[in-house]
Amino acid sequence: MEGIAVDFFWLQSLFTSFNILFFSFTLVFSTLSLLLFLYGRLLKPCCQCEVCQTYLSSSWSKEFNNLCDWYTHLLRESPTQTIRVHVLRNIITANPKNVEHIVKTNFKNYPKGKPFSAILGDLLGKGIFNVDGEDWKFQRKMASLALGSVSIRNYAFEIVTCEIRDRLVPLLSSLVSQGVQKGAVLDLQDVFRRFSFDTICKFSFGLDPRCLELSLPMSEFATAFDVASRLSAERALSPSALIWKIKRFLNLGTERVLKQAINLVNVLAEDVIKSKRKKGDLSTQKDLLAMFMQTIDDHNYLRDIVVSFLLAGRDTVASGLTSFFWLLANHPHVVSAIREESDKIMGPTSDDELATNEQMRKMQYLQAAIYESMRLFPPVQFDSRFSQTSDVLPDGTYVERGTRVTYHAYAMGRMEHTWGSDCLEFKPERWLKDGVFAPEDPIKYPVFHAGLRVCLGKEMALVEMKTVALSLIRKFEFQVASPDNWPRFTPGLTATLRGGLTVVVKRRN
Ligand code: HEM
């Protein structure tokens, strides 16, 4: 009897503790929800304008496949090429004069800002993408020295050609031989993402994750990195930052998954840094991390730099290549023109050879085709800054202090005003003058950003994209499973096709 009484007492205290815990949790949650409600109601009164109502109800999706297509429609209709989404406290522009003002003329007033650093802070820390001021200046100087040097560029080209010759082409050839006459079906977006992860890891830290070996599972690092960047970007979709901050505080839902993914990225990045230290003499190692490690000792700072470079070079290149192949499937005459040009420069029989850096520079049509593809499908569709003080944009739009100002590269590539009445067509010729590639002002074409924070990896990215595209176009035929379907993108930091890009690959006759 005594034993049962003791057990009962024990059980009773357990229930009481559980009730107290449950009650406290409910109280905290209700208070936070109430605060959130008051914040939403009092500080951000629900705007009744058509744009805000369409945004909040997502009714734009009845007519448009993607949010970026709806914004493009609004920006094309706007006399100033600028719109406001009041509920997001966001001014969105496709007006080149405004872009110049934000990224160049009044650069100081438009830093990345605290809201942006808060959203990406857990993943990027103090990496170049997430900082302003002295931290940014220091990293920019170091990174421009590295990415501008001829030896580093040659090193990057060597990595890319090795990955194509030893992995990409053998992989596709083996899949094609298995598919015999029907060809092989594969997700080209997945292949490009694996390819660019391998190359950026080799380039940035001298490490080979071997993602392109399809027989191996996607590396833990790549998977954790994917989850972390996707969920970090999703934070920006919340109408209020308070929502994800509360979820993070309580370690709930996607915030819990994000925390786990970031922890894994941190562990793996630490491993990379430690093993590099063990390897010894950093001055003989060619990668970026080794270079940074000769000046920086702080472990966390090095980790942040590593992660930023991964973000910079991985998804952007894969995204650019994926859209390019989607466009090529709908424009076979562009494929023929690329083959013709390369035959003239490399000779028609050398299809096993990869173009040299020198030959690549001569391919003006290929360069034009890649630029044209990214005009219509920029890998980074929009980019935002936060105004430090109140301001007026060149088109007369008033910007209140603390407002988010976004330039929309995707919409800018579709403006009749800038590109003419054929702006929605894929025409590489528009970039050629007497057969020679003629670049456009980056302010009108901010695919690689513009002004003081212009992309530092532009040249490297272009060489990588051209080399990959050319090697595949010369060797294989690609048919996109559903070429006419307009691409649908998943929300994220870079444009990613929902469901990938399924293609049938055959060896070229
Ligand atoms: C097609 C490929 C690429 C595209 C479209 C692209 C585009 C961009 C854009 C839009 C920005 C501005 C981001 C912002 O300020 O919010 C940027 C910055 C940057 N990019 Fe790229 N990028 C590409 C490839 C690369 C590669 C391969 C690297 C390096 C290996 C790289 C390194 C950087 C760096 C370091 C910055 C930061 C510059 C700064 O803040 O001062 N990018 N890029």
C-alpha cells in the first residue's frame, strides 16, 4: 500500500509540473500572439490599396505564374517604373535612374541595413554579403585582390575544365549510353547545382565534395547549405519580422530546422578550416580560404567568409545555366549559331577538346547569348537596400527613413523603354555590333549588380557558364520535357525552377 501511495504521489507531482509547464507555455504563446496582433494592427494598419490587397490575398497567382511576373506587369504599367507595396514597406523600382541613385550616387544612404542582416545574419554572420562599413570594405579589398589576379583566374578555369572533362561529360555520356536510342532523362538543374557546388568548394577551400558523382549521395554540406539558404530567404516573406523572431525564440517549425541546418554548416565549415591549418604552409595553397587565412586568425570570421563565397558562386551559376538551357530548347537556331561559331574558332572535329581561355574570348555570339539569357532570367531577380535617412528618388518617389528600396532586375530586363518593343524575345543579336559583343551599361542591366558593390565574381562566372554550355552543346542534343511551360520559381535568394528542368539528352550526330 505504501509503495502505491508513493507512486501515486509521484504521478500527481508529475501531472502538476506538466500542467504548470503547459499553462506557462500557453500564457507565453497567447501573450506573444496578442503582441503580434497589436503590432500588426496598430503599427502596420492593413492597407486597402489594390496592390496590397492583391499581395495579401495572393490573388495575383490567378493570372501570373510567379510573383516576379506580377511585379513586372505592375512596373511596366507604372509611369515612373516604380511601385509601392505598403504592407511590406517596400518601394520596388525598375527605373535605371533610381538604380543609379541607390547603388552609386547616394550609395551611403542605402546600406544593406539591419533588417536584411537580421534575416541572413544566422547563416551569413559577418560575411561580405551581410555587412556594411569597415567590415565590407576590408572583405571587398581582399576579395577583389584575389578574384582580380590572373593566377587565381587561371586556377578557377583549371578547376572548371577538370570538372567538365573528368565528371560532367563522362556522367552524361554514361547516362546516354544506358538510354541507348531514346536518350537519357535527367534533371539538368540538379546536375548544374552539383557541378557548381563542386567547383566553388574546390575554388574557395581546395575541398572536393564530389557532388557530381551521382552514385554518391549529395554531400551533407550541400544539403544543409540548401536548407539553410532556402529557409533564411523564406524569413523575408513574413509580413512582419516579429513572426520569425518569435518562432526562432521558441525554436519552432522552420526556425528549428533552420537552426539545425546552420549548426551542421558550422560544424563542417569548422572542419574545413581546421584541416587547412593542419595541412601547413598556406602560402603554397591556391584557394581563397588559404589566402584569407594568411591575414585573418578569427575562426568565426573565416567561417562567415567561407559561407558567403559558397552562396555567391554556387546557386547563381547553376541558375544562369538552367535558364539558358530552357531558352535554348525553345530557340534551336541559337544552338546552331553557337555551334557554327565554335566550329570556326575551334575546328569542327575537335569536339572532345574543351575550348581554351583564348578561344573562349573570341566567341562573341556565345557571350551575347549568355548575356541575353540572363537579361530575361537573372539569377538574382531583385536586390534590396534600406534607406538610412528620408530621401527622394530621381523619379520623384518619396522614401521615408527605414524604407526598403528594391531594384527588380527581372522586370528591368523586360522594359520596353530600355530594350525596345521586342524586349520579351530572346535575341542574342541585340548584344552584337558588327559581330562584336557590345556590353550595356550595368545600371540598365544590373544582373551582376552595379556601382560600388558590383559582383566580384562576374568574369569568373561568365567563363564558367560559357565553358560548361559550350562543352555540352557541342557534344549533346537536349530536349526539354515541357519547353512551352513558362518557368515557375521557388522563393529563394536565387532563381530556382520549381520541380527542376527535366530534359532528354542524346549524343549529337
Ligand atoms: C551568374 C553568376 C553570378 C551572378 C548573377 C552574380 C550576381 C551578383 C549580385 C546581384 C551581387 C550583389 C549582391 C548584393 O549586394 O546583394 C553580387 C555580389 C557579389 N558576388 Fe556575384 N554573381 C555571380 C557569381 C559570382 C561568383 C562565381 C562569385 C565568386 C566566386 C561572386 C562573388 C560575389 C561577391 C564577393 C559579391 C559581393 C560584392 C560586395 O558586396 O561588395 N559572384 N553578385
